Amino acid sequence: MTFLSVEKIAALSFEEAMKKLEDIVRTFESGGLTLQQSVSAYEEGMQLRKHCDTLLKTAKLRMEEVQRNAQETDVVMPLSAS
């Protein structure tokens, strides 16, 4: 099992990171890892989880901003007196 560096994890999309997490879970479930491999897989899994959390938080903030902008443009401006 090869493990990704923090830099490579940071470059992953959300979907790629989730796939890697699923692969790690399957590896744990199948057994056969040495203690050192288990610790390394756990560390990588935690980095992947953190990366996914960051991506989700960023997406949530973007969606909230879009919603705020949409609400602001929905406000009817009174016509100026001519």
C-alpha cells in the first residue's frame, strides 16, 4: 500500500479524496496490515478527512454567498422621483 504526501492530498478533488478514504476503510476491513502500515493508513485517512472537511466548508461558504447575493438582487429598489 502506497501512501500520499500531504501535498498530494491537498491537490485531490473531494471525490478523489473520498475514494481514497473508502479504499483505506476497505484495506482495514480486509486485514493483513502490519502495525506500521495500519498507523500510516490511519494518518493518511485523517489527512484525507481533514481535506474533505475543508473542501465541504469552502463549498458551503460559496453556496451561502451565492444565496446572499441572490437575496440582495431580489430586493426591489424604489423608483426615483422624477
